Amino acid sequence: MNTSFYHKAVLLIAGVTAIGIGGTILASPEVFYASYGIALPADVTLTNELRASGASVVMLGILTLAGLVFVRFATASTLLAAAMFLAYGAARALSIGIDGQPDGGMVTAMIAELVIGAASLAALVSVRKTV
């Protein structure tokens, strides 16, 4: 399969974004969440859970970037990116509907997640059209 420039760009942006966000949560959840106005309580169990979640986002980012290195993984990597970013964005949108308006940073994160997820989905559709 020949991966287009657009497809490669989407994989790069999605992978680097996931690694950056997940890595920051993994390394320092307090700092990451403080940037959204969330003060984490001194709770070892909560910190443990947040770091685990950050590590899973890092791994999804690595698997997304694998599609750039191993062309045979490009479609699966793009599917992972679309699923992850659309799930996060959709969950935030659902939360806004149920819980109300969060900090502006969370709304920005939701928009970015939906854009990256939609771009990943568009890359998948373009691959299907060429196959």
C-alpha cells in the first residue's frame, strides 16, 4: 500500500499528540491537570490510575507512529488514532451535555480531539477508495 502525504501527516500529528499528552500525564499528572484548572487531591490511588491512563495513551501514540515506519500497519494505526481521538472527543461532548460547561481548556481539547479523529477517519476513507 502506498501511503499518501496526507495519511502520513495525520499519523504523525496523531501519534506525536498522543505521546505528548500521555507522556505528560504519565510523568506529572498534577502539572497536566493543573493546566486545565484541576487541582488533584493527594491521593496515591488516583495518581496511580491517571499514570496508567497516560501510559495507555502513550502506547496508542507509539502504535499510531508505527504506521509511518511499517507501511503494512498504516491502516490499523490510522484506525487506532481515529478510535482514540473520536472516543475522547465524543465523551467530552457527552459530558458537556450531561454535566455542563467545563474549563475552556477542556473544550479546546475536545475540539482538537474531534479534528484529529475526523482527519484520521478521512485518511481511512481515502485508503478505502484507492483499494
